[in-house]
Amino acid sequence: MSYEVVIGLEVHVELLTKSKIFCSCPTSFGDEPNTNVCPVCLGLPGVLPVINKRAVEFAILSGLALNCKVNPRSKFDRKNYFYPDLPKAYQISQYDMPVAEDGYLNIKVNGETKCIGITRVHLEEDAGKLIHAENGDYSLIDYNRTGVPLVEIVSEPDLRSHEEARVFLENLKRILQYTQVSDCKMEEGSLRCDANISVRLKGKKELGTKTELKNMNSFKAVQKGLEYEIKRQIDSLEKGERISQETLRWDEGRGLTVSMRSKEQAHDYRYFPDPDLMPLEVQQEWVEKLKGLLPEMPLQKKERYITQYGLPEYDAEVLTFSMDMADFFEDCVKEYPEPKVVSNWVMGELMGFLNAERIDITETKVTPLNLAKLLHLIDKGTISGKIGKTVFEEMFKSGEDPEAIVEEKGLLQISDTKELEKIVDEVIKINPGPVEDLKSGKKKAMGFLVGQVMKQTKGKANPQIVNKILRNRLK
């Protein structure tokens, strides 16, 4: 507890453009290796890059969504280093004049809101992908990813725990998805995170020696990797050892950080302006036009759900986690204006099935209109709430209209009093013990008897009518 943790994140986000940043090659994921390549992204002699306007727009939108100042002039630089997945032996990036800078992102951890500074948002090209042989004898290179446009988002060293880092990354992912600049699919490498970590004695202003933890591609990896590295550094300092400034990777299998190389400084990359690309000038008129395209951000949407719909904070947080989930909820509420009821079904039944099938809400066969229809059927007494869950399961499997499912499977609720009286009388006759318990004031017995009626009717009996009949019979 005598140490303070200092963390800054560098987040690389693949932009959702159809073509690469400096050529017309497609950016589609999962194609055959080395099929989406050309002389430009392979770095062959004599080629000239041409900037992708859509990538620039997405970078500006990212900056605006993170409350950054968009610079009227920025430039591209060559970041020089040799690695097999970088065919030119340099990466086109932005060094001292980024697209946007000086922003912030608010996060909420343990009930407290904290402002995390955003140092910069800059454009760069992605590198290729190394595929290592299982026996370690060789590596293959897929250059399809080379030249895919990225924005790198660099935070200030304002994060003080692995938990804050995880929440920051989750919020950042939501904002970028809302802005529709990236799909942020971490499993496909669309969002990757590097972290700079150091520890210092509490009260000290001088930063400790930092290490950089590279390419964490899941929230779990971020949390576990940072947790381990923080503990490792504190343990080393407690033993009087010196922290080495180095680049590390998180080994998920062994649950520890592994050294890759000594940490480079900016001068090690020998940055200089790219002579093939003109400086980028952004007119304020263009910035204002793009600002008008920004959607309602997750935090604002969450606050609106609490005030407009009267939802608890937890519900609002879950429903606004993705724009698709929020859109589904709002479309359903338009047809069935009971927000809390809709919230319960979306968070309970729908998300339960989505998680079980490991699919996204965009892949569900259930439509907001059909969920609203189902809820209206329950309200009318056409089916019971219990039968409603059975109908929903069939809707999830088939995508069929709930009214058609109810009719096809004969699931109409039994509300005929005379028919239910016969069943109630039979249940009373064969359950003398619970009947006596109820008469002696044991209220739990009522639930048992109602359950027996529901069992005999396969869940079709109207529970309100069953309760009324039972009370009258047992007076």
C-alpha cells in the first residue's frame, strides 16, 4: 500500500475502411494469406502512397468523440525499424504533429468519476502478421494486414490500477463502436492495447522506471497482465532490485510477463517527415461537418435512460454497452412502452440466449417488434408469463412471430373459470396436507397448490384466476 501505480495506455484501433490507408487493397479479415496486397503495401521500389480520405475522417471523428482538439495541420513521418512483418523497414505514422490531441475520457470506478487525459490521436499503417510454427523452427508472414489504417490513441499516465485501465479500455471501445469508426473486435486484432507501467512510493512526484506490456488483445489479458506486472515491479523494489526499462509480452499460458527487448526511445526510431506524403490540412468547416455526424455517446445515452425511462443505473449501463443493444431496446419500447419490462426481458431472456450461443445481438432472429408482440400477448392474458418464456425460446430458435407460435403449439392460456374450478377441486382433493397448512395460516402452501394446478395444465392456467378460485374454495 506504500506504492502508487502509474499506467498509460497506447491503444491501436483498426479503422472500418474498405481499403487500406495508402493503397486500394481491401481490408477484409480472414482472406487467404497474401492475397490483399499490391506493390504499395509491399513496399516495392518506386511506389508512391496516396492517403485514404475516409481514414482521415475516421481519425477526426475518433478525436472529436474523445473531446480532442483537431489540429488544422498534421504530417506523416517514417518510423524506422527492421522487423520481418514490416516490408518497407519503416512504418508510416505521425510523430510530433498528430491529427488530434489534448482530449479526455471520463470513467467511473467504485462509484467515483475520474477524468483520464488523452494525449493524442494519430494515424498510422498496420504491420503484417507473423505466424509461428508450433515447433518454433520457422515463421510465416501474412502481409494482408500491412497498410490497414490504424488510429493510435495515447492516454496520459493518469490510471492508477489495473481495474481503472480495464474500465478505460471498455469505455473507449464503446465510444469507438458508437462512432462506427471500428468494429473493435479484439479477437480479430481490430483493437490492441499496449500499456506503460511504473510504480513509485506514494507522495513522490518523480515517475519510476517504466516497462511496456505489448499487444494485449482482451480485457482479461489487460487486467491479468497489468496485475502481474504491478506485483512483479513492487516485489523487485522491495528486494532492492532495479527495474529495467524493457518491452514485455503477456504469456497467457504461464500467467506471467516475458521480456522481449530493451525499451526503445523515440530517437531509436529515427523519425523524419515522409517525403512522399504532403502535410495534411484540415479545414474547420470539415471538422464541423464531421462533428454533426457524431451520435449520442454511451454516457449521455445511459443518463437519458435513467431520466427518460426511469431505469436503474445498472440496467442503463448494460443496455447502452453497445449501440446495437441500445437500438434494439429503444425499438422495442416504441412498440411496447413499458421500459422496465422490456429491460428485464432484454437483459434476462435475450442476453441469456445470446451468451449461451456466444453470438452478438446483431445475429439474433428475435426482432424488437416480435418481442413487443410477445409482451402484449402476456398483458392480454392470451398466454402466461411462464408460457411467454417458452414462446421466446422458440422465437430465438426460429425467428417466428409469437402469435403464430402460440397458435401452432396450442399454448393459449386457460382462463375458463369452470374448467379451472374442476382442476382446482382435483388438486385440493389429492393434497389434504397443504390444504390444512393453508387453513392454519401457512401462506407458502398457496404457492404449492397453485404450482400443482399449473403442473396439471402444463403452465397454461391463468395464475390470477387460479389464486382467486383457491381462496374461494378454502374460505
